[in-house]
Amino acid sequence: MKKEIVYPGPWMNEESEFERICLLCTEPRVPSGITKAGRFFCQTCQREWILEKRKIPRVGKHVLNSDEKTEFLLENLSLFNSSLGLDDLMFRFSELISDRLKKDKIAIFITNLELGEIKLAHYYTKQKHLQRVIKRITLDYDLSYGILIEAMAKREPCFYKFSDQTHPFYSFYSKLTGTKSQLVLPILYANIAVGMITIDYEDEDTLDYIEDEEILKIVVGQFAVSLRNSLLFSKSKNQSKHFRSLHTAALTLSQLYLNNHNEMIRMILLTLSGIVDSSISCLVEIPPNVTKAKVFKVYRDLENYELKTLTDSVDINDLNFILQTKEILAVDPSIDVIFQTLGITGKETLIVPVKLENETICIFILAKEETRFPHEEIEALNAFVSLARITMENSNLYQNLSNKERLEKEIEIAKEIQSNLLPRNAPEADGFSFGGLMVPARGIGGDYYDFILSPNRNELFVCIGDVSGKGVAAGLVMATVRTILHSLVRVKDSPWEILNDINNYLYSSYRDAITPRFMSMILIRWNLISDEVEVSGAGHGNFYHYQLYSNTVRSIETGGVILGISPDISKFKNETKLYFKAGDTILLYTDGVTEALNAYEKQYGELSLEESFRNHILLEPKKILENIYLDLKEFVKEQEQHDDITMVAVRKI
């Protein structure tokens, strides 16, 4: 008795193979016959044999449970960063999907309703010649194209075979790419299809698309927001530069606040008020089956540059007007008494309703005192609110984790996000060289440094700061200060005014906390045209200035008072002006450097730091910091690090 393999016919799918045992045909050859409807008709023995079907399991893929979906989304949140260019965003997203689904041919189409077309914006494949040939495909937004346009119009995923389509485009595409079937997922932004993602398959009868669709659905919503933001950036570069900084900060910070709902809402409102430059931003939050709605408000005093946050409640019966609003709406706040109840006045009020999956209704309300909301601001606001909705959804998912998992995830997210908050690349400022180094003591640090280049490239802000305490709590304060700082440097020139605003926020936010939070800081504004340097300090101590012409290092005391201790720090105002020449270098540091202890409880100290700085001054700033850190490690040996170690170096070339 001989066991032989019957080769599958065209009706069989790729996950099937068939075996039979022929009792008569014993010759060692492939049987000759016809396969049809699950039976083999042998022409050698003139008998009919029933074929056995055996499914071959797919390798490395499975249906994700709810916890795995949450983990997958959180792991990839950093991908959806609106500071990415459009091409980089699409490449990284398609690369992620290709790696996760083990698929080679992935296309991203973008709609342009003004032109009535759908354009192939990106095609991911390892076949480079195919990328070059296919990249110019454009479809008319016309139902005659068949299933692709129908999927966009219905805003629903679909799987189809190319052989079932009559439009010439499908036969052309099939011959060009070898595609026999395709999965289509519309990219929905505010329930409008802004594009679609397609996965190509080389077989008609495949079940891969079921799992592929499930995995894509996890991230396509976040991708839609990032795609929309990147399109806004391409459309209006100047507007997007302003929005990108605020958007990225809100995205990363909202991840940090997944386990602190109220603080997450405050940060979202703070970012919103910066995007549309409103005097008050408000969120009315209405969970299901409640009689009182929670109200979060952030006031911005644009004349005195002060921030004030309040939390209140209001009876749901008073909210009939805004509850009837189903889409973004601009109104006169005098139109209904609810605005007076919420303390909202001005020339125009913007209402933005959002409904979460857990049936919670969130209504964002923003107001302008003397002007109306321009179209550009409304577009940016709409994009950000979509992102805020996803952030709040992520927070709800996160709250469903067990207490242990929640704590572990908080720490991991905070560590990842904090590393993203620090500058990844030096700013592109001609004539300058930069270096930055941070080594947290507990994985999550309270130290902070940054380089912020103005949009016109005429000014450079350099800062370093140290939050009281360590761990997650200190990391949250650091992230908050970063958001505020990135917003303020675009509207204020004076470092002291910026420090004063940060002090107002820290004091008002943490004065009633069980553990108040304080922060020291040095903020430098460098005029790249005149080389004038304006310095203000907030109780952080001094920094070093190396002057090439005299080959000397001098210590510059900044003064000031630590932020968050007092509501009024005006009497501690300090502003110092310096001038730098070619070859000059500055070194800023936190006390984790000078107060590092060796085995004999001796501190590294300022003299050792100054000597190390001088010894390595001929190196590039980045190398200077690396070598100072090596000298420090040599001093402390194997002693445990008790405080964050942070240093910044800037050289005028």
C-alpha cells in the first residue's frame, strides 16, 4: 500500500492540502486524474477517491484578547506623532502593519474631495521596481469604480476578489501586482473617510483577512488622527509648526496621565486653550446614569499671563441646549443661560461634542472674549479633539487593568514617554553645537532639559530644571512644565516672564496636594542674530561659561527662587545679559552631578566638575558631557545613584 500526495486543484485554498491512499496504483509516480468537488477520479485505476482535508495552522498569528489589544495600542502610540512628515508617517505605519501581519503589499490612499479623487499616497513592498511603477495611481471619486469607492462611501471594511470586479482598473492592478483579492479599511476621521488602507493577497480564497482586519482596527483610528494632522501640516506649514508642538506634547502627556483622569483633562484643556488662543476652555463630562455633570475649567488671563483651574458640577437638566449639539458649533454665549451658569462669556463660544465608547458624553466648550474663531483654528481644534477622544478611550481601557498591571504599565509608559519628551536631535541652528545627557536615578526622573528653536530661527531657548522628588510623580510635573514651556516661548520673549507663568501653574495646581511639587530652573534666551544672551534663574544655582579668547572658565550665579513655593515671585526677579564669541561654551547641570557621593560619603563637587569641564573643552559638546560622566562614574565607583544626573552643553562655533 503506497501513500501519495494529490496536487491541489485551482479550487483549493492555500491553507489546505490533500492526502489519499490508493490501494491499486502502487507505482511511485503522481497519479493521473481529475480533482473535482473534493473527489479524485483516478485515470489509472478508474476509481473515485474521497480527498481528506487538513488545515495547516498559521504561524505567529492569533486573535488578540482585550488586554493584548490595549498593550498593542500602547506600545505603538509613539508612532502616531504629528511631528512626523507625511511620508515618514505612512512609511512607519505600513512598516508596522507589514511586520505585524507578515504581508508585503500594503497601500495607503488619501482622498481629496475638493478635486474629487483618491490618490495612492504610499505603497509598501519589498519589490522596489513595483513601488516606482505603481506610485502614481489616482482614482476618480466615482461609484463606477466599484467596490473601492463603495467601501469609502459606506465607511465600512470589506474583502473582495478582483475577478468579481468589472472596472478595467482591477484587471490592470491585478496584472501589475499579482493581486487576486484585497482587504480594504477606510481611514475615518470624525466619521469622514479621509483615505483607505488596502492589504493585497495573492490568493482569492484566503481567511487571513479576518485576523488582519481585527489587528488593523486597533490602530487605524489613531492613524487617522495622525494622518489628518500631517495633512494639515502639509497644507499650512506655519500653522502646523505651532500645532505640532502642542499636539505632540498633548499626545505624550496624555499617556502619562492615563492613571490620573482629572490631571489628564486639565492638560487637554490647557493645550486646547493654546491651540485656539481662548480665554476659557471647559469640559462638561457626563457619565451614563448620573444626575450631575462634572465640569472642568481652565482660565487664561491673557493680559497678566496667569492660569487658573477649577472643578465644579452642574445639574444635567440645565444642559439641554448643549446636549442637543451633535457636531462642532459656534454660537453667541448669550443665546442660552447655561453659558452664564458655566461662567462663559465673550463674543463667540465653540461647542465640540464627543461621545466615548462607554457612553460617557464629553462636551468641550471654548470662548473668545473679543474675536471669533477663524477656520484654521477650528480645523486644528477638531483634529486635536479627535486625538483627545482617543486619549480618553485609552485611559478607560487602562483603568480596566488589574492594580498590579496598572502600576507596571504606568511606570513603563512614563519611562518611554519621558525619554520622548527630551530632545532626540539637536536643533538645526547654524553656528552652534549642542549636547544633552540625562541619567535618571529610578528609571523615571524629575530632571528636564530642552532646546527650543523659534519658528523664524532667530532665537534659541535653552533650559535645565530639577523637580523635587523622584519617580512617576516628579516625572509628571516635568512633563507638565515642558508643555507649558513649549507653549509660552512662542508668545513671550522674556525668560523671566516664562518662569513666572510656570510658577503660577505649579503653585495653583499643587499647593493643596498632599506632597507639594517644586522645581528649580535656568532658562536662557539666545538671540542668534546679535549673540546677546538673556538668562533668568529660579533657584537652580549657577552654570559655567568657557571663554576661548582668555581660556578661562567662569561660574555664573543665576539666583531667583524655586518655582511653586510662592504665588508671587516678582521680588525675586533676575535677568542677566551675556555676550558670547566664537569658541565659547556653556555647561548647565543639576545637583545630581555635584552631589554624587563616593564610598567615603564625599561629594563630587563643583571644583571637580569645573576641572573635568576644562580638561575636555576641546571636544564636541556631546563628547564633553560623555567624558564628564565617565569622570563622575570613576569618582563614585560602584556607589548607588541617588539623584538624577543631567547636563547640557552649548558651543558657539
